[in-house]
Amino acid sequence: MPIHLRAEPGDYAPAVLCPGDPRRATYIANTFFDPGFRMVNEERGMLGYTGTYKGRPISVQTTGMGAPSAGIVFEELAMLGAERLIRVGTCGGLQPHLRMADTVIAVAASPDDRTPTRYAGMEGFAPSATYSLVELAATMSKAVSDRVFVGSIVTSGLFYDPDPNTFGTWRKLGHLGVEMEAAMMYTIAAVKGIEALAMMTVSDVIDPDAGNVERISDEELKRGVDQMMRIACDVAVS
């Protein structure tokens, strides 16, 4: 039995949704899973549930915040037989065309955090998603919304970055958004030979030139996350 996910092989479905927030994990199970799902982990408040979606097995597991925390969870999910990890979270939008509640699908995640590169054992490692999942998620998302963007993101180790130039650098290099876990998930998936995809709802719009950050309302966030989650669940069980 892993140390942090107090579960046995078979407790998790092959496909696992991975939000950072335990309350979101509970919301996902209650809102999108078929009736009859069960809790499979509550160690350290890292809530996990397994059930079905449209009759097919699916799990959701909290990862916490940041690559070190999430990396433990991704590693232990692989130990327990997970074959497909899908991060469902939020990101800060870096490009001027992004708006609140847009969906971002990450083809690659530049690691501005040494944890993924330390794990990979390569300074220049470029963590990327499973292309077939990117393609499927993009096709499904664009069928219901024109506010879906596919490209690279940044995984940061700092939420409160003291360097005022960081966001501008990432934006100049074409990154769509910044978050804190995707590069770790893509790296572990590559090492373990499993599938991975990160989908995010834009919860903040960052303007490096003006030096300000606009935060989404709770109502907008719920609408954006719900739209993203319906696609993520379909991709997870595809």
C-alpha cells in the first residue's frame, strides 16, 4: 500500500481525474459520476473517489498544490494501476486574447520548477501530453465552445513570484497560461509509460505590461469548470 493514498490495487479506475482541491474532487464525484461512487482515499485530506461515468469506470483524486505534492500523488496512482491521468484545474491566462473561463489544453508544460527536471534526470527535458488525448479533447471542446485554446503552458513552483519580469518572459515565448502541476504529471507519465493530459479553466488574466491580475468570479469559474469537466470525463473514459 502506498504511504499517502491508502488504497489497494483495484480501488482506482484506470482513468483518474486530478484536481488540486479536495472540495473540487468531491464536487466532481457528486456532479458528474453516476450514483453509487465510493471514497477510496481520505489520507491527509487528499480525497479520492471511484465510480462510473456513463457506465464506465472512472476515479478522481486530489493532488494538492505544487509539483512536489502532486508528484507524490501521480507516482502512487501509477503504483495502484492508473493508466491515464487527466489534470483538471485552473490556470492564469498569459496571452492578451484569453478571457475568464476559457479552456486551455496543454500540449506541453515548461517546468519553471526543478522538481520535474530532477525527477527526469535531464536539465532540458520538455514534458508533453499524450497527443491522442490532446486531439480528442480539442475536438470535443471546440464542438461546444469557441473559447478553447491549445498550446504550451508553464508549470511554476511559485504562486507569489517576487520577480516582476517572469510573466512577461513566459508570455513572450508564447505560453498560454501558468499553473503548478502539469509538468510534474507529464514527466511522471513519461517515465511510467502512461497517458496524461492537462485541461484548465482560466481563473485569472495576467497582464505583465500593466502589472495587474484580474480574478474570476465564483459564478464564472463554476460555469467554466463545469464545461471543462464534461469534456474531461468524456476524454477520460474514451
